[in-house]
Amino acid sequence: MEYYQIIANRIAHLCKERNYSINMLAKMSNMGQSTIDNIMRGSSKNPGVQTLHKIALTFNMTVAEFLDFPELNDYSFDDDTEDD
């Protein structure tokens, strides 16, 4: 699974857990619907820290808490690097 899919799955899981729609998440985080949609669709493959921070705050979490889950902790970023 790719990094962006892991992040999208995390958002979907937290939304489901809290009974939020993606639209509600966008409104509550004060972000454009298209920003959240791009993350969920995979168009935005590497969302920025500010975006992740806004999402995390909406879930009443720190960025560290938002990013601290098994699928991401087990992910190898080495596979994403290109040879120079």
C-alpha cells in the first residue's frame, strides 16, 4: 500500500469512528472540500504538515497522534526514494 493510501485510510477510519462525513471533516477543519477529496482520491500524494495539522486538530489529536498508527509505523519510506 502506498503512503497516500495509508493516510486516506486513516482519515476514513477516524471519520467512521466519529461518525463524520468527508464533507463534515472539510467544514470542521476549515479546509476546502477539494483538498480533502484530493487526499482521499490520491490526487494529493503527500499532504503538507499544515493540512495534516488541521485534520488532526479536527479529530482532537496532535499530528503525532494522527500519524502514530500501525500501518504507517510499518511503512518503509525507502521504497519511495528515487536513485540520483
